[in-house]
Amino acid sequence: MPPGSSRWPEPMREQLSGTLTAAGVLVPIIERGAGLSVLLTQRSAELKHHAGQVSFPGGRMEEDDSDVEATALRETREEVGIEARHISVLGYLRTMPTITGYAVTPIVGFVSADAELVIDSKEVEYTFEVPLSFLLDPANVVRTQWQMSDRNVPMIEFHWEGERIWGATAFMLIALRKKLLKQ
């Protein structure tokens, strides 16, 4: 369960106690001249779930996917055009349940700098990169609260050049930071 979930309102915890749909996302790390960066997407405002939010490329597992890694790689190709041949999978982060009924497994992958982005505008409005050094610095974690069912739920966010990275995506970035810093 995400950190702080024990303080979530009961309806939120109940949503997570049922059957969750498997999903995979790629946490794409790219080496640039200034160092490593993490690629994120701004989801289309037209989507049914998580419209207009910042996320990693990814989605629900389909019957043809051999495993959750295949899901993350397929979805990355579909959403932002990065082919699997440009991705070296480095490892997995712990699967995270979401209140929308998914069990999301983050797949960490190194993406070659020459990979070409081809954005599917039905799913993604745009992409942006955040320096990994920014995400690793605890001073850049914003602690906040989210109002749900008359209770305040603890949340974390990152704010980068006008972008608000929050929710499951922010928690996955914290998990990545802990793994990289061996915390």
C-alpha cells in the first residue's frame, strides 16, 4: 500500500481490497548532456481515466501481453513511440495499487538518447523531462493533503517548471529514489 494509506478514508481502502487490474508503466530514464532525466507524459484531457494528469507511459495489461514488462513496453510504443529496441530494462519497482482499481508495476528502463518520440495525441498531450538529480533531492518533495470523503489524505508532489507531479506517479518516483539511494 502507498505510504500513509492507513489514514485514508474507509471507502478508498475498500476500493483497494477488491480485484485489481494488472497494469505496467515504464519509468524512462534518458541520458542527456546535463545528466540523467526522467521522461513523463501529460495525459490527454479526453481520456476516461486520469485525464490531464502527469504520468509515465503505460496502461492495463492485455491478453496478448506475455507479462507486465511487455505491457509497459507496448504501451510506451503506443503512447510516445519509443520502440523496445531503444529500452534496456533495469528492473522493477514494487507494484502499487491505485484507487482506480489497478495494480501498477513500474518498470525502470534506460532509454537511448537517440530514441525518437512519436506522440499519440489521443492519449498524450505532450511529454517533458525532469532531471533525475531534481527528483533525488528530498528538498524537492512537496508534502500536501488531498480532501476526500471529509478527510485529509496525505499526498506528495513534485513541482517542475510549471508541472505538478502527484498521486501514484509521485509515489513511484519516491520508490525509485529510495531504491537508487538504497534507503
